[in-house]
Amino acid sequence: MRLTTKGRYAVTAMLDLALHEEQGPITLADISMRQGVSVSYLEQLFAKLRRSKLVESVRGPGGGYRLAGGAAAISVAQIVEAVNDSMDATRCLGKGDCQQGDVCLTHYLWTDLSARLRDFLSEITLADLVSRDDIQRVRARQDKGGCAGQHKVADLDRIL
């Protein structure tokens, strides 16, 4: 099982928002510049994050997005689920029809793994990630304009 680009970028963008929340609303263009994710892709992700009430949009001059409820109230699992990314390790997507309509030999193993992954990601909040020294070092480099966007996303992915 593997998180898709959609889930990874959503977590990265939300972490970027949490890291810069003291600056007020953050534009998708700012996130795009720091993280190397296109604005149009971020628009799609943030539409889903807004529907899930994880972010709020602020209109007008100085507008952008801010976290809804604060970094301590938002878990990584909520973000991944908001963009409809699956944390299911089974081939049958949990339906139990993996082997010609019946449960396969390892169905319950993969079901347990899926539950543990969901529990693990539910225990990690954006505030937990913001407080990490390694993430703060990446932020400092990104804020200085250190390297190309794709490398920035890769750096945060290695940490996560």
C-alpha cells in the first residue's frame, strides 16, 4: 500500500499552511512556490479540504487560506481522508471478495495493517509536525528559497 500523490501533496500543503499560519491567510501561489506543486492541483485539493472543513478561505486583498480549528485539531489521517485517498492495504478495498468472491488467505492481515495505519496517522497532528526540529530546518531553507520545488516536496516526504 502506498499513499498517492494526492494524499502526499495534501499533507505537504497543509503542513506548509500550518508552518506559516502566523503570517495570516496564505495564498495557494505561495504554497505552490515553496512546495513545487501547481496552483491548479492545489485548487483541486483545497476544494476538498474546504468541504471537509479543514481549511477556511479568506477573500479579498490579503486573502488566501488558513487552517480551520488550528494545527492541533487536524490529524494527518483527516487530511488524507479529506482528499479521498485510501489507507486500505487490501486488494479488495476491504470488501472481503478478494478471491473469486471470498476472503483471501491474507485478507485479515491487510485489514489489520490498514487499521493500524489509520490509527497511526490519526495520532499525528499538524501541530506535532510543526514542532519537529527537522521540519523547522526544511522550512527555514524553503523560506530562504533554497532549492527547486520538487526537491522541497521530496524533503518533506522523507521526513513524513
